[in-house]
Amino acid sequence: MARIVQKFGGTSVGTVERIKIVAEKVKATVEQGHQVAVVVSAMAGTTNQLVAWTKECGILHDAREYDTVVAAGEQITVGLLAIALQNIGVDARSWLGWQVPIYSDDTHGSARIERIETENLIARLEQGQVAVVAGFQGVGPNQRISTLGRGGSDTSAVALAAALDADRCDILTDVDGVYTCDPRVVPKARKLDVITFEEMLELASGGAKVLQTRSVAMAMRHGVKLQVLSSFEDLPGTMVIEEKPDMEKNKVNGIAFSVDEAKVTLVAIEDAPGVAATLFGALADANINVDMIVQTAASAPGKTDITFSVPGSELERSQKVIADIGDALRYQDIITSADVCKVSVVGVAMRSQPGVAKTMFATLAEKGINIEVISTSEIKISVLIASAYKELAVRSLHTAFGLDVD
Ligand code: ADP
Ligand code: ASP
Ligand code: MG
């Protein structure tokens, strides 16, 4: 007998019919004699609708009220799945974040899970009851409902698996595993049997939304046995695993892209100690995640240009933060563009095999794609390019790095 956490995403619980199919899948696992905790997302599209409504009521809104609204989608699916399970003879009950409780910090909108109390859940699991737990939500220090950032149900599932000391955490979704690139954009993408935690982390932070970045970091930290597989078909999925010595075969194992990007250039900013600290300090204080940064010499003496990227959804707020500290920065001009996309190539072999940057830049040059900003980590190279070239860039890189399926 094992203890298993199964997470079903939005498409997998997108209709009542789909929820009934999920219930059958859960029942099959229960009948194998396992203890099962299920984590569910909201029905596909629901969270987007809830987010849109909060924006319609006020662009600058209280993040605690935002969470109250957007957490609602998961309340519906936990209840529906519990009913569907009960109707096919499976003992089950729903659990909202505050009922478990799943305690988080107070960073509403992108809260971090701090602790999960498992006593009540474990008692029920041991009686053979299925726990249907709402993903994406927790309860903050002031007893207010919190949410964990978009795609956060993955993190709920991994955190629950860690807290319950589960034997495995299965992420059941609308693809049958992790591919070398999003199969919806690269038809020649190949399914991976295994991927290392580090590569998955870089792909996720590069925009591959198949797993939320935080869920991968958490699984890595707690040694959770994590698997991505189809909720529609019974097929082997992709295991996310620790790196092994014989893994350094391909230079690149995956390509990710993100269109939620914006580029900001401050032209002829004061070239003096403390200026970057003031600029990026103010953005950090506003909770804006700066990703890529380049600084270049400006034509005027004592001046420099700084270009950086922020999430596209944060461009407006970033401009406001910069305008507020404009006196301290003394820049000549600010140029922004939301028409950019980030493309990242990822592979643990990059540590030992040179030439990835060369192939990447040559491939993009051949296609006439201009690179606007570059950033690297030990196992990743990212470039910012015009978003019109997204498909062309990822498909050409996929071919150039020998990733295309035969
Ligand atoms: P869920 O609702 O189940 O959480 P998501 O939509 O969040 O599902 O994530 C699954 C989607 O991730 C897939 O439909 C696919 O388009 C996308 N995706 C992006 N990159 C990859 C990748 N490298 N491998 C597989 N899927 C990917
Ligand atoms: N429903 C939430 C979202 O759409 C959480 C999730 O699906 O993981 O972001
Ligand atoms: Mg998701």
C-alpha cells in the first residue's frame, strides 16, 4: 500500500463529464489499495475569468480581496469531485486550504506555503477516505484566504506530498509528459522519459507552464517523487529526477519560451555607484521580478544605458515605480516594449560541453532574428527577441540542437 498525491489540472476537470472520468481514475487507484489525496485546480478558464473580474472592479485592488475572488474556482471543483466520488461508492470529502489548514505567508497573489497541518488528513486517509484538496489556495497569518500564484495547484500538490510523506506525487494534465518544448508550438517536440530537477526548474522558469516553477523547487528540496502524466490516457509519463553521472549526452534537453515579457531601457542614466541599487531596489520593493539585465556604455560621458526585462503584466507598474524615483536616476529617456519574448535553451551538459551559445546565436542569425538581451546560468541560455519570431526561433533551435522527433 502506498500513499499517493494525484493532481488534476484545469482541463482535466474542465467539465462535469471530465470530473466523472477523474473520479473513476481516483477510484482505480483506491482499489489498488492505496491511500489517495487528490489536489484539483479550477475548471479550465474559471481562474482567468475571476482574475478579469477583479481587474474590472479596480486595476489597483487589495490583493487580499483578489485572493478571496480567485480562490473560488477550486472550491467548486473539490466539491464536485467529492460528490462524483461518493456517487461511485468511494468515501471522499473536500478540503479547502483553510480547513486542512495549509498555512501560507501573507504575500497575497503569490503566497508561499509555510506549513501544512496533516493530522486530520492522515486520520481520514488511514480510514480509507479520499481527501479532495483545493489547489492554489492557503490561509495567511491573518486568517485571510491566500493564493499561490498562477499554476499554483502544482505547488499545492507537491507541498502536500512532502507534508504527507507520500510515496509519489502524480501531476495529471492535458499532455502525457514533459516534452523537449511545448508540443503545441513545436509539433516535432519529443516526450522525455526523465528530466532532471534542475532542467525542469529552468524550463519552468523559462515559461514551460507544465509545472509551476515553485513546485519543482519544492520537490527538489523535499525529495518528492514527481511524475507528469496524462489524465486522459494510461501512458507512462515523465519522471523528474536527480541528475546522474551518465546524463550529459545532449547539449540541450529542452527549450522554453515566455511571452509574458516586457523590455525596459533607461537611456543615458547617471553612471554612478548606487544607481542600479536604487533602480532595482525600488522594483524589488514593489514586488516586481526583474529577470534579464544588461548595462552598456552610453554615448554621453558619465552616462550609461540599462536594459532589463520584467513580466509583461508588470510593465505598467514598473513604469510607475521608475517615474516615482526618476529624480534619483536622472535618465534622459525611457523606452519600453511589450512585444518581446524570451527563448531559453536548457541542458545539464552545458556545464561540460562548450558551443551551445555559438549554435544558438548562429541559428537565430541565420533566420534573421535579432537578439535584444542575453542572460545565462550554468545550464541555460536565454535571449529576448521580438515576439513575432517566437515560433520560428523555437522550431529552428529545436532542429539545430537535434531534438526533433524522428
Ligand atoms: P494544467 O491545467 O493541467 O495545470 P497547464 O496548462 O498548466 O495544465 O500545463 C500543461 C500545458 O503546458 C500543456 O498543455 C502544454 O501546452 C504546456 N507546456 C509548455 N511547455 C511544455 C513542455 N515542455 N512539455 C509539455 N507541456 C508543455
Ligand atoms: N486555477 C489556478 C490557475 O489557473 C491554479 C492552477 O490551475 O494551478 O492559475
Ligand atoms: Mg498548470
